Amino acid sequence: MHSLAGKTAVVTGAGRGLGAALAISLAEAGCKLILCGRNLAQLADTASIIQNMGGANPVCIATDLADVQSVQDAVDTITTSHTHIDLLINNGAMWLQASDEAYTPAQVLGVINSAVTGTFLFTQGLLPLLRLSEGADILTIGSISGLPNARMQSVSVPFYAAKRAQSGLADGFRQMLAGTPIRSISVHPPYLDDVAPQQPEWDAVQDRKKGERASSKDVVDAVLFALTRPRHITLSVILDADEGGVFG
């Protein structure tokens, strides 16, 4: 198992939920964090948790993946202040639930642009720094909605389509970067219960029985497993559960 200690990691959508859990867990593994997200106050909350547990002080950058200028500003900030990036976690996205009401153009553009346009441009912008790492990883948090023939369940058509496209981005990067030291890894979670590190619910996940929902801890565990595999192995991980899973 390869160590993550000392690696510089960028996490999008790091202000709350799964993104915050990923950032905290990567800090526990010894990573130095760059936290990106729309809400700077929420990013500061995540950074405070990391500092309080003895981790290195994270860099917080307000980043709206649905806004091209915001993405470029974040890329510029990172590239001017860091010599390399070892890990990019593409977690940031906008949720849009199924509804009988018509969606506004802003809602549709927000979902598509954050998952696809913003994620691609952000990754493209950081590729020069990723190439300067001895062995970098791009890890994209997809969704079971992005899988072929997946049921829509309660997601909207724009979200369903965006996650399909995001899965394509991860696979496209994997093919584009074949023969280089950079891996493109994807993890596709089912519907999740949001649990937070250092809370009793986090440790209790290991006692869940078949038929219960997956949790954000299950995704974090899968991410850490994929990242610590030997460098010649690139994983695409599908997490499933009876409740909220592919056929749930």
C-alpha cells in the first residue's frame, strides 16, 4: 500500500458533506490540503477541523465550478503558489432533484457547467502542476447515475446527463494520460447517508447490515483504497447497496 503522507491534494466541493469528509480523511493520511468550494465560510470550517486534529493548515479558495471565470481564478491562485500537485479530487457538483416543475436555465446551466465544463477546465488548468508530481492522481467522484442503463430514481434529467458526461471525462482523462505517470480514477457512489469523521456515526458504519444504505465513509474508504494501490493499477469503483443503489 502506497502512503499519501506529504502529498499535496486539491479537493473541490470541500466545504461540506462528502467533500469535507474526503478532505479531513486525506489530512489524517498526511496530505497537505487545498480546499475549493463555493462557500468560503464552510471551507474555513473544514480547515478548522483539520487544524484542530493536528493537520497542516489548509489553503482555502472560493471556487464556483459553474462559473468559468471563478474556475480560472482558482487555477491561477493554485499555479502561482504551488510547485506541483499530487492529487486532484473532482468532487464538486450541483445536485438537482427530479421535479414536476420546469427547471430554470440557471438551474440547468449550474448542474451541467459544474459537473462538466467547470470540472474539465479546472482539471485541464491544473494538469501542468500534476505533471510535475512524481506520480499524480485525478480522482473523479461520479455517481451510479453516470453508469450505463442506470435508473434515474429521484434525480433530474440534467443531473443524470451531467453525471454521464462526468464519467466520460474520467474515462477520457484515463485514455489521454495513458503512458504518463498520472492516473485517472473514478468512484461511483449510490445514494448516501451523510456522516462526518470524528462523529459516532462515522465509526458505526462498519456495523451496518446488508440492506442498509451506503454512507460517505464508504466512499472515503473506497477513495483511499484506490489511491494507495500500486502505481501500475488504475481503478474504476462502483459502490452499490440494496437501499439507494443501482437497482434500489
